Amino acid sequence: MNKEPKAQRPRKRWKRILKWTASIIVLALILWGFIAYWTSSNDCKQYAAVPTNPMKAIVYCDYGLPNLKLQEIEKPAPADDQLLVKVRAASVNPLDWHFIEGTPYIMRALGVGLRKPADTRLGVDFAGTVEVVGKNVTQFKPGDEVFGGRTGAFAEYVCVREARAVALKPANITFEQAASVPIAGITALQGLRDKGKVQSGQKVLINGASGGVGTFAVQIAKSYGAEVTGVCSTRNLDMVRSLGADHVIDYTKEDFAKGTERYDVILDNVPNHSLSECRRILTPKGKYVMIGGGGPNEGRLIGPFGRVIHTLLLSPFISQKMGMMLAELNQKDLTILADMMQAGTVKPVIDRTYPLSQIADAIRYLEQGHARGKVIISVE
Ligand SMILES: NC(=O)c1ccc[n+]([C@@H]2O[C@H](COP(=O)([O-])OP(=O)(O)OC[C@H]3O[C@@H](n4cnc5c(N)ncnc54)[C@H](OP(=O)(O)O)[C@@H]3O)[C@@H](O)[C@H]2O)c1
């Protein structure tokens, strides 16, 4: 008879215990995911009640562009440290379609809402007039014209804390121009100043120079005294030049990554080149700042995270700095941008304006990936 040696018996038992434990953990995770998915909901029930003090706002109870609704909901009341702003204009950003579609899907697991959007309001960038201030507000008063960032900006009113992302609008720019600034302007500013650490005389390449972020980035990099190269399509070459770019590259005719020029900073709004291609055109101490995560249908599962991990793994072994930046909306940087606009150093570029009722068309247009500057929503 073929008897198993005594010494092998405990090892086999442990293997069996490990196998069962792993299977139970995997099953528990699948069950937990299933329950979490089907029980995930949002606050949409509140919209069934007739508002006592109504305002119009865009709400969405389920993911997907067709689910956007312009609806009358309760007008918010400001807390003691908040301002109530009558929104005159808002602007759309790629961020909005990420929230509308719930993509990349990893965002859903990170709190955006597994089955339905957890937050049913949309929009961030706004500009408008302060209508009421809370009793502790000292910096703003009714009648002030302001701009800033706050979730739920696609609405007639937003409440925003006075210490958060809100600043006075310069008198020389319109509400539409001011509404174009918060996300795109701050991204360009923080990308160039904080991540790129751009210095006068440095060579800066801006890939995607004609879009929302790019049009601000060209002007801000110029204001830092950089030698700017803007990459865009043929129809936008003159516009990017007129913003101050010293050189323009038409991506339909030339691949910037195959050129002989070396750059101190690359601000990448369109990650359509590999990291090694980008490294090749950076100076030995150059900085690659990844801004864009790709279009709505690219990387639907994990979005730009794969590329981010790649930059993190690469960074310790190379002399160049590579990494992604996430813009942080704050009052200090909004004020810096307001000063730049007041001085005429930065002028927002507006592509199109849509009324609030046509928000889906505005998002559809932005989704195509060829906006020329910013797309605005008028909230009159
Ligand atoms: N990390 C952050 O905190 C942060 C903040 C804001 C935005 N973003 C991301 O940054 C990216 C850009 O945002 P955005 O607001 O500027 O978008 P956008 O306004 O939609 O601009 C897209 C621009 O990309 C250009 N483009 C398209 N294909 C190109 C190519 N092959 N080569 C060069 N340019 C090309 C288009 O120019 P043409 O019409 O000339 O093709 C268009 O002007 C998005 O992915 C967005 O999600 C990230």
C-alpha cells in the first residue's frame, strides 16, 4: 500500500486551510461588492417634493448624459460662513463628463457612487453676484461680483464658504470669462509654478495648447518669462501664437517627440506619447507634468492611474522629474489669476456659450476633445 510520509501531512493540511481561507475571502469580497453595488443610492428622493423656494439646477440621478435634467429644486440658504451667489455663468470641464459617466470606473469605488452618482449635482466653475452673506462673513458683501469653484455650479444659485475657492471678479472681465477660469486656470498655474517650477528663460512645451488648460498655460508660462512651444492642430496655430507662444507645432504634420529640441518643462494635457518618448525630449533635469488623463473613452477602467504608477516607479531611477498633478482650487490662486486678468497678462479664451437648458450639448461638444479655449454655460 502507498502510504503518505508522516512529515508531509501537516504541510498538506496547511495548504488546504490556506486554500479555503483565500476562497472564503474572495467570496466575501464578491458578496460585499454585490451588496454595496445594489444598495448604493443617492439623495434623489428629495427632488420629488415641491420646492418652497425654487431655483433651477441640473441634477442627475443615474449615470449617463441622457439622465441630466434641468429641474426646480430648493434654493440653498447660506450658513454663517457662506455667501449665496446668484450664478451668471458657469463653465464645463472634462471633470464634468467623468462624473456624468462615472468613469474611469475606479472613481465609483473611490466614493463617486457605485451604481448611481452619490452627489446628484454637477458643475464646479461659476461666476456671479453675491446675493446674501452669512453673519460671520467679512470679506464679501451683497452685490460683489465673484468667481470660484463649488460643486453644483450648474444652477441659478450656489452657496460657498468665504474662505474656500471664491474671489472677487476683476471689473475688466465678463462673467463668462471669469467662469472659464477656476479649474483650467488653476491647473495651468499650479502645473507650471508648483510642479514645473518654471523659471525665466526656460523652454516649456505645452501639449494641447489650444484647450481650456492649454490656453491659460501658454499665457502663464509667457508671464514667467519662459520660451513657450504650443502643440495644437492646424486651425488653432494662429490662436496659440496670438496668446504669446514663441513656437507652435502642428500635431497633424509633425510629432513633437521626434524633434531635436530639448525642454525644461513639458505640461502634458494630452497624454498621447509614452513616458520614454517624453523623457527623450526633456533636458537631463527637466520636468514632465502630467495633466490630462485622456478622453472619455480611454482607460474606462482605471483611467490615468496606470500611467501615474509608471511615473512613480520610474522617478527614483532617473534624473528628470515626472509626475501627475491634481489641481487644488483655493482662494489664493484665484486671486493671483484675478490679478493677472486685471493686468491683462492673462485673457480667457471662450469657444462657445450654451444656455443652462442645453448643458448636454455643451458636454457633448467638450467630449469631442477639440474645444478651442473654454465652453461656457450662461445662467441668465
Ligand atoms: N490634473 C488635473 O487637475 C486636471 C485639471 C483640469 C483638466 N485636466 C485634464 O486635462 C486634460 C485637458 O483639459 P482641458 O480642459 O484643457 O480639455 P479641453 O478643453 O477639452 O482641450 C482639449 C484640447 O486638446 C487638444 N488636442 C486634442 N488632440 C490633440 C493631440 N493629438 N495633440 C495635441 N493636442 C490635442 C485639442 O486641440 P485641437 O482642437 O487643436 O486638436 C483641444 O484644444 C483633460 O484630460 C482633463 O481631464 C486635469
